[in-house]
Amino acid sequence: MTSAKEHDDRPIGVFDSGIGGLTVMSELTRQLPRESIVYLGDTARVPYGDKSSDTIIRYALEDASFLEKCNVKLIIAACNTVSAVALGELKKKISVPVCGVIEAGAASASGIRGTVAVIGTKTTISSGAYWQEIKRISPYTDVECIACPLLVPLAEEGIKSWNILGGVFDIYLGKYLANMPQALLLGCTHYPLFTEEFDRFFSGKVKIISSASAAAEYVKKLINSGDVLANSGRKTPEYRFCVTDTTEKFLSSASRFFGDRISSAEQVTITNSEQL
């Protein structure tokens, strides 16, 4: 336990394959308003959910290494696919603490009586990480996992049309309308962008759990416990946004979360030519 008098004004690093991690960053700014944050969206290579495990691990290490060079004090892999496949490698090879979103999301679903439906990318679901973690914490909870690969591209494109989303939801989740689960766990940080639409689909009868807000709560606990030192609050927090592709679409998406607080983003290179 560190002394309450000690502080670390370095930023928190957050990365995702695209815009989905902005749901985590938005929650962090709400729950930890004094903390500075560096965000990296690997928009040139989104989505990660249909890539091989080896590719996901390589991408995740490149993302985290970039943030490490930004002098962050903690890195959040704000991507459920990375958390399912690459978190162990990140913790071994990155010098600052790294946390994912699956453990936090699963904890939020613990203790629920009845069925928890977990939705995520193909890789997240096929890894079995959510099923295993929820069962470890809450053995008697019934867990059903469904891959929903179309949702990340829809989120990245900013598509909110009910005519489209309602049809896609029906493909993946229509079977639950006759026998609804107690909770729907959004096992991808892109999916909270559709929280209102999920609620509409289930007529407000199913609890919607966001792995993004759960991850922010987990980081807040780390800081409150002193396991990660808090920002001193002596200066206004700074938010830096980096992407690996052009910035225009990203800025449009980010403005939905941060309004006037985001006016610019940087296009960065995170790979070495020898690796290409």
C-alpha cells in the first residue's frame, strides 16, 4: 500500500482496435476526472475479432509498446478480444501494469440468478474466457455466449438505424425474445454504443452490463487502493488521441463522447518496417 501523499501524474494509457475503447475512456473521465489519458485506436487494422491469435498478440504488443513510449503509468487493453487472447503476453513483456476488461466485466455479472447472455467477437467468444471467468466467480450462474461479428463494423461506421440494428439483433439474439435472459453482458467495448438499442430490443426487461464501465470501476479501485498512484490534481487533465489511420472519421465518432473537449487527433505509426 502506497502513501496517500504520493502521486503519479503520468497519464493512463488506453488502447483498442478502433473506437470501441472510447467507451472505456469516457467512463474513466467520468469516474476519475483528475487523470490524464492517452488513447490509441488501431483504426488501420480494425477489427481484431476475426484475426488469428498470433496476429492479435502481435498487434496488442505493438499497441501497448507505443503507449509505453508515451510514459504512461498503467495500460488498459480496452478490447475484449485482446483481453481474451493476449493479456498474458502483455503482462510479461510490458514494463507498466496492464489490465484487461474481461475480469471486470465478468465480476459485474456475478451473482445473477438465471441466464447471463454474453455477446462478443468470434475470437472472444471462442476463447471461452467469459464463460470460464463468470463460472469461476459465480458457479451457479447459467452462461450462454454468442458471437456477434457484424456489430463492430456497424459501430465503427456509426450506424444507428433501427431498421438495420433490429434485424442484426434478431439474427443473433432473436431466440431470446421468447425466453429472455436476466442479463446481457456486452463483451466488446464497441457494443455499449448500442446500449439504448439493446434495451429497446428487449423492451427494457433485460439488465444490460457494459464491460467498459466495469473496466473503469476496476481502475478506480486500483487507484483508490494505492496499487496505482493517483494524479495529484495540480493541473488540468490532458487527453491525447492517437490513431493509426486517417483522423476524420475517428474525430466524428469521438465527438459523440467528448464534445468540445476533443478538437484534434494524431495519426501515428506503431509498426516497424522490419515487421511488415
